[in-house]
Amino acid sequence: MVAVFTVFFYLPIESERLRTAVLEALHLTKWYAQEHVLLCLIPAFFIAGAIAVFVSQASVVKYLGGKANKVLSYGVASVSGTILAVCSCTVLPLFAGIYRAGAGLGPATAFLYSGPAINVLAIVFTSRVLGFELGVARAVGAIGFSIVIGLAMHLIFRHEEADKVVTQMATPETEDGRPLWQNGLYFASMIAILVFANWAKPGESSGIWHIVYAQKWLLTSLAAVGLGLMLIFWFRLPSIPIIGTAACTLALALIFPDQPLLSFSAAIVGLSIITSRRNDETGDWFEQSWGFAKQILPLLFAGVLVAGLLLGRPGHEGVIPSEWISGSVGGNSPAANLFASVVGAFMYFATLTEIPILQGLIENGMGKGPALALLLAGPALSLPNMLVIRNVMGTKKTVVFVALVVVMATITGMIYGSFF
């Protein structure tokens, strides 16, 4: 109480920097709400809810649990980011879903790191903008990081993991309610919606990436149609409400072709209403998705506000002056690499936004080693990300996970900087 009173008593509201920082925090939160909640987080919540309901615990334990084949579980977790072009916040519902469904701490944290760190677009964009060697170093480092961090988390908390394995072995295996191929297509359709709806504009106006970007909403719509048909024929949802939702979505898309968020929102609202009124497994799907949203969204918005207040948006300043940052990451000293790792870990980067930021820092004297350190720590972590991880797996595991990312990014940056 004394501390809070003292802060408000001496609050420098006349300071132009503080006023600017508050506006930057609000700008960043508004941008986050407009660009990431509807297109990124809501589909991720539905995927996480589906994992909790439609993927049996026995299946998760079999492939990602403590008694699973280590090569298979860590291999799958470490390259998952090549499929999911997500940021450090969008990956959180997916991580929470598999972790609570019985995934081992090692594979789950490997997936948590790899999800936002290794997507193909980011690697290609890094290579073209920042140099081929930095792009390769990012790809190799991120895949290696995810495996090493996952194994380290498993070893550090091996006693807790051993108790978890014993509990899992005592759990009777259950059969999935429908064939594996049907569940696979069901999840593939939702992942396709998530990936294509958030497909970023490439730097060039030609090539395969640009073709996909130009057709992103058509591809998203085809995936949504596939999902709707599956819900009708495999999940026995009533066809009339789903067709009505699809018709409303199509009408909005035709009337407002330049406002895809309107039709996307209509589809989300329609699906939510239909599933929330069911008393079967699809009703459980909505309840699980809504539960993830209630747990994660408030923490994310609080974290984004604080991150914006302290560090501002890309290209804008918060309370901490940008020259302090750029002046602290020159050369290849341990302090420069550590500083880049820590700043990257706490700052929020949307997918691909870290690259133009780094381009500007490198032009202002940032060393190649600290640049790689920030690339390896930044996209995978953020202050909002840390708040949610703590809520999912506890304070101790979160502190160890963050420390591993920061320390490994620092060491890797120093090694890379000594060669380049």
C-alpha cells in the first residue's frame, strides 16, 4: 500500500515521456486487439478446446507423454513451428491444451518454444532481409533450442515428471470416439484457418508466398467449408444453423470485401452460438474453448499494456528510451548479448515484426551476435506470454523456462558473433 501510494504521490504526469508511453501502451493494445484476437487467438482457443475434448488423454500420453518415444515426441514438438505461423501469445492456448491433456513437460515446452520461433515465413524473411547466414543460424538455433530446452526442463523437474508418468500408467486407455483420420482432418481444417487467415504479406510481389497471400481468404474459406461439412456429417450438428451461418458469412464477404474481419467474426459468433447450446461433445468443445479464453485473454491484455508502456511499439518509444537499447547491443560482449536476450524476452513481437525492428537496430550499430540472441529469445517469449505460462505450469517452471531461453540465446549469440 505504501509503495502504491508513493508511486501515485510522485507520479510525473507532467512528463511528456510518460504521457507518450501511456499512449503507446494504448496504441499497442488496440493494435493487438484488432490484429491478433479475432484472427489468431480465437481460432487457437477453438483448437485448444478441441484438443481437450476430442483428443483422448491416452493419445496425447502415447505420443507426447513421459513414457512416449523420446525421438518421436521431441522431434514432433521441435518442428511444429514450421506448420504454425503463430506468435508467442497465439501458441499459448495450444500449449495449455496439450499440457493439460497429459503431454510431458519436456515435449510441451519444446512445442511452446518452437511454435512461434521456427515458422517457415519468418526463416525465409530473415534470410532475405538480414542475410542468409543469420536466417540459417536462426533456423538451426531455434530447432536445437527447442530440443535442449525441453530436455533440460524434463531433467530439472524429473521427479515431478516421474510422478506424472506413474499416474498416466495407472490411467486406463480409452478409445477415441471417431476414426483417427476424421480427427486428423478436423484439426487440419482448423489449423488451415489459423495459418491462412494470418498469412503475412511477403516482401516481394511474386513467388509462391505472394500467390498464397493473394489467395489467403479463399484458402481460409475452403478450410472453413470443410470444417462446416465435418461438423454436420461427423459431429451431428444441425445443418440449418451451420448453413445459415455460412450464408451470413458469405453475404458479409460479398458486401464488404475489404473488411474480412466482419465475415470472420460472423463465422466465429455463429459457431459459438451453435456449439454453446449443445449438451453433447460439441457443447463441451465450446466450454473448454471459453475456459481457455477466460484464463488467457485478461493476462495477455495486461501484459501487452505493460510491455507497451515500458518499450512502446515498433518504431515508437515507451518509458525506456530506444537509444538506451540500441547503445547497449553494439559489439559482441556478454553484456550486449545478455541485454538483447532480456529485452527480446520481455518485448512483444508479432510474427515477422521482429525482422524490420532488427534491421533498424543493425543499421544503428547492433552486433550480429546480439541480433541472433534477440531473434532466438524475442519471438518465443514476451511479458504477456510469461504471465500466462505461469498460470498454466506454475512460477518455478516458468522462471526456469525463461532463464533457459535467455541464457541459451546469450551463449548462442556470443558464439555466432565471434564467427560473423
